[in-house]
Amino acid sequence: MKILIVTGTIAKDNIIKHVFDYKKHELYIKILPIPIAAFITPKLVLYHLKKEKVFESINSDKDCGLSDIDLIITPGLMKQDAIAIKDEINIPCVKGSTNSADIRLTLDILGDMDLSTTTPADILIREKQYEESMNIINKFNKLSDENKGLLDKKSNIMIGNCPTGQDFPMRVLGEIANATSFTEDELLKKVDYYIKSGADMIDVGMTAGENNHKKAYEMIKTIKDNHDIPVSIDSMNPDEIISGLNAGADMVLSLDHGNYKKVIATIADYEARAVIIPTDYSKNHIPSSPEDKVKSLELLDKKCESITTIADLLLDPINSPSLVKSLDAYSLYRRQNPLKPMFFGVGNVSELLDADSQGVHALLAAIAMELKMCILFTPEASLKTKNAISELKTASHMMFISKYKNSIPKNIGINLIQLKDAYRKDDAKIDTDGLEKIEAYGDGKFIPDRKGSFKIIVEDGYIKAIYYVNYKKTSVIYGRCARDIYEEILRRDMISRLEHAAYMGMELQKAETALKLNKQYVQDFHVF
């Protein structure tokens, strides 16, 4: 195929560098006398193509006329629809990648998927990957005629209305820690947030050492009355467990050798599920070796054979006493019980590690997938693990697609890359030799704007710019995008000084970054 690549003067060298040795197609180039590719329009492309008699090849010593070209690729950053070019000269025309460094990627997928006249190629590829992955996941998210036969396998169970097990995506169980301290409104607000974040189930965490059985009933009934989602009661106290079950709890966390006898009959009556752990807290007994943990849990499972159980070997925090040793226990149990539904307490590690949680959750979910876990359990108990449920949901999807396709969890359309870059963005080099070199400095001078001032906050998922005139609040402009807010400010003529406008742009962008990354934003302080 003879392909003509249209670009501007700044990106030309980058394009040639990436495709000069490309063998699959004959490549030709048209460099428009415009530095920035985003400023190119279909009208400009047509004007310059009609002027050119012959186009030079990038990867051969051939020349080619316009009538012999099979496909035109315009810059992905061109804002207008490229269909206007095809309509005028009757040659297929599509958008390439947003970054010139990705031109090879664009060429590689020709024939495998239809490129667009409106959407840049790299975005189209990632959107298609995401769409394909989510179509697979959606087939297993809810019980359907297509997947209900999977429940005949011992490795799969229902928890409330949620199919769970080795043939389904790992389910995210969000713990509301210390739920007894919440008012009803606070509880429902937390549940709403967890569900929006992607929680498949809600865990109501009771307060250890107390007996709040009435509160347990009220909280679980409130959640069940307002949401059609599985709920677990998180307590070792038999009174609280039974109250939770009476209120409609679908699962119990947790049973051990010390409390199971007092609640097993009620669990069976309600056909609820129970997470079992290898301890006997009534005797302060916690097995330490992987072998002892496995032996204890297998014994408890036999004692609880009248109910459906989920095995939890108890994931240890790092060095307390040993994450690796606890993983040994999971691995040993899995080898001896290949079909048993299992539970993975991710928060035990991520909450007790001072590291950004995205990568931690991705790696723990990957380990869980290889161990064939069915539930990923986490609270959001600290600032550094805010958004943990959303991250684990994404990680669960990544690992399900990886397992489904028997591939590594890379380039599948779903990722947890938020602070780094997955794709290289080679910016065009601009020669500054011979230009005046000016070192910047700031004097910190502040001159109040006669039209007013702004207090910027991030709250309830929005950036809010509160407008003050003569030290009195008059209005608030809100949105999720810095540009939307500063354009609204300019439209309303709320700023009179250039340095005030520059300052607002800087602060609003910081606020948008903080909003996207779930970081704290305080005006005039660094986000990082």
C-alpha cells in the first residue's frame, strides 16, 4: 500500500526517525509549512496536496504522485474531521496518532482495524482494547443464562445476588471500618461511595471487644433496604453475627474454632456464606506456620460442612510477622484444595505500607489471581489508600482479562498507570541556538485585583472557585476541569490583572491534578 503521511515542520524528523526502515508499506511524506501539527486543517491539507506534483518516499528511493496514493494519514491532533479530504480528492484519509512517535503503531494496525477520520489512532486502539475487555468482563459480572451453568462447579458460589468464584472476576468487598460510629446518613453515604467506586459487596465492620448487636441489625437492614448488594457482617461476636443475619446479611466474617458452634445453625437457616479463619481467639490461639494454618483451616472446614464456606488463611502485613510466609500458607492450601473459594485480605498489606497504593493493589491482585482467589477485601481507612476499592476493581478486571486471554496484564485496554506513562511521548525538538537566553525569576510581588479574589477548594468531586468582592463571598464557579472554570471566569470578566489570571491558571491546574489523583489540595501549597 502507498501511504502519504501529512505532518508539520516540527514533527517531520520524529516521524522519519521512527519509520525510515519500515518495510510493510511504501511511505511518502508531505511536510506542510506549519510548525505545529495541531494547527493543520483539512483545507490546508487539500491546498498543499493539490500544489504538489510528486511526494518523496521515507523508506525507499521512489517518488509517487497523488493519484497513486492509496491512503492519507493526517496528524491525530488535527481538530477537524478528515473526511473532508477524502470527499474532495477521493482518496481514503484517516487520523494518525496524537504523538508522532506512535506513527509506527498506527501503520502496524492498518488492516486489523478501521481507523477513524475523527478519533486519533492511538486513542482508537486503546478504546477498542478497553471495549473488548469490558465486553468480556460484562459477560461474567452478573448471573445470566449464558454463565449460570458455571455455578454447577464447586469452585463457584453465589453470595447474595453476586456470582463469585474461579470462573468470575475477583469480587471486591469494601469494608466500612468501625461502622458502629457512623450515623445512618453517614453510613449510607459511605455505601454509596463504595458502590460508585466499584465495590461488589459491602462489609459492615463492628468494633472489636464490644457487643453492638442492635446496631448491627440496624446498619445491615438500612443498607439492604436501600441497596440491592450483598452485605457481610464483620464480627467474631456471636450476638452481632446472629443480629446481622436476622437483618439480611449474606455473609459472615469470620468463623473460627472458638465461635462457629454458636452461629452455624443460624447461618445454615439463612443459607448465608461464611469466611473461615484458622484461629481460636477464645483461647488466644493463632497458628504460625503455613502447615499449621492449613491443617487448622481444613479441620474447621470439616466442622462447618453444613454451610458454604470461604477460606481465609489471613494475609499478614509485611514483616508482621511475614507476608511471604502467609502467602506460603495460601499457596499450600490452594494446592491441597484446588476448588475451594478463597478470600484475600488485601488491606492488611496496603494499609500498613507507606507507598502509593495503585501498584501495590495491582501486584496483590495479580498474586491473588494466580492463587485463584474469589474475594479481594479492603477498607479505605487512611488517606494513602483512598480510592483503594476503585483500584482493586480495576486490578481485578486486569487480572481477569489476563487469565481469560492467557496473557500478561499489559496492553489489554485496562490499566492502573496513573503517576507514570505507559506510552512514550517524544516531543518534537525545537532548535533554540541563537535565541536570547532569559533566566526566569519571580519576585513574589502581590497586587490585589480590583475586581475581586478567589478561594479555590476541592470538595465532593469538584473544583470550586469561590469569588470574593470586597472580602464578601458572592458566587462559586465549579467543575472538574481547570480550563472550564478559568474560561467561565474570563467570560464573566472577574479578573483585571494578567498576573492574577496566570496565578488562577496555575492553581486551578493544581486542583485538577489533585482531584484526578485523589490527593489533598490546599491553595498556595504544592500538590507533590
